[in-house]
Amino acid sequence: MAQKITKSIKDMIAEANSAVTVIDTAEAKNLHGRDDVVFIDLRDVRELWREGKIPGAHHVPRGMLEFWIDPQSPYHKPLFDQDKTYVFYCASGWRSALSAKAAQDMGLKPVAHIDGGFTAWSKSGAPVETVERK
């Protein structure tokens, strides 16, 4: 017998988008480069190698986000100890919606995510930097 999924990913993304701040690429460009804003790239490292990233963004693998945020976690990163605005993005804005909601639920604030993600950012002509394989 097949599993009965009671909430679709579309439902989860819609819930997340209704609970967090969603910014467009124009607003993201205005925030980019400010000392009080941290851009978080949630994409897989292979996506970064292939497409680049927003200059100055920090790569945080989606699977580690909650562990890196939580100061009680052995994987905690000081990146998340700052009194700054955190702007999350992924390829199209789905993973970042869920991530921003999870971060906000954990108490990180303020948080936002980019509608349309890196795809919208790069299509808008905003700056992109290459990421070399390590």
C-alpha cells in the first residue's frame, strides 16, 4: 500500500512564504554588500561550481543549516551568532523558503529569502562570482 502524503511540498512552501519575509531581486541587490546583512547560499556545492554564487555569500549546505544555527550543536558556526539580517537563497526559492522558516522558528531573526532564488538573481544581471573546486 502506498504512503498517503497529507501535505504537499507546494503547501509547505506556501506556508513558509506566508510566515517569512520574501524579497525580490531588486531588494536583494539593495541589501547586497551591506555590513548588517549576511547572504546564505543553500545550494549543493556542485551548483555553486557550475553556476557561481552571489559575491560574498556564505555557502551553508541545506542539510546542515539547523545544526550550524543552534549554539548547542557540536556543528554550530559563529556565522550565525551575529546581530544581522540573514538572506537565504537557493536555485529557485523553494529550499530557501523552507530554510528561512526553519531558521526563524529556531529564533534567528531577522531572516528573509529571495523570491526566484539564484536563478532570478543571475537573470537580473546582478553580480555573480565563480566558485572554484577545492
